[in-house]
Amino acid sequence: QVADFGLAKLTSDNNTHVSTRVMGTFGYLAPEYASSGKLTEKSDVFSFGVMLLELITGRRPVSSKQAHMDDSLVDWARPLMTQALEDGNHDALVDPHLGIDFNDNEMARMIACAAACVRHSARRRPRMSQVVRALEGDVSLDDLHEGVRPGHSRFMGSHASSEYDTSQYNEDLK
């Protein structure tokens, strides 16, 4: 699946997107790519977010066990990420095989980054450099919100309580 990423870099720097027929691994495709066939760097950010969700949950992006093919990992995880970001309880989202064998602050960072990466609106997704800095703990998770109405949405910082609520998350989905 990682080989599907990076398609947006196949064009020159002055092209903002590339159009192609829809290919790729279902479940990793950004909504705008699936509907328009246009790839951007934000499409890759979405795919990375799905991969983060796989690591967090231990689930596949699309499972044959699901009743409907439109039941993706992202759709399943969105309300659970909202809840985890609101109350700091990761139990419903985290892979049960992990038990309690993880660092809460690092898991909160992963969840916040995944939530930002899989925003429905490409323009509201962070740049990959922002995601990397947030995952490494080099910046506050607020950095993920640059370009997304600054000061409006805040994720849980490494030592702060969550100020990111359901209405803000739902707004980010637009």
C-alpha cells in the first residue's frame, strides 16, 4: 500500500495536480481522487492518514467482513477519533492486541494526526511536513491547523487537555 503513495510527485513543481484514471488501493484513496481522478500532495496525506489508522486500530482499510463495501476504516474511525480527542479515552479505537502497551501521549499524537490527514476536504488537511513534526513531538498539535481557520480547531497537545470538540471535527469534515 505504501507504494501507492507519492503519485502527486510524478509531475513538475508548477503543476498543482495530475489527472489520471482512478487506480489505487480502495480504502486509501482520497475522496477528491475517487471523484475527480486528480492527485495532489493532499491526496497522499489522506493515504498516510489511512495508514496511521491501520497502525492505531489494527484494522484493514476495507475488510471483506464488512457488510457494505462503503464501510471503510475512515468512516468507522471518524466518530471514535472524535470521542478519543474529546475525552482522551482511546480504548474503542486502539487495536485490542495492544492492550495498554502504548504511550498515551504518543497515541494521542497519532490519533490527532490521523484525524487531520483524513479530513474530507483536501484544503483542510495539513502538509506532510506538519504531520511529521507533530508525530515527532517537535511542535504542538495545533500546528496541524495552519490554513484551517487558525485558532478555530485545536487538537490535544502533549500536555494539554482536549479542546477539539465534535462540532469542530464535523466542521473539518466539510
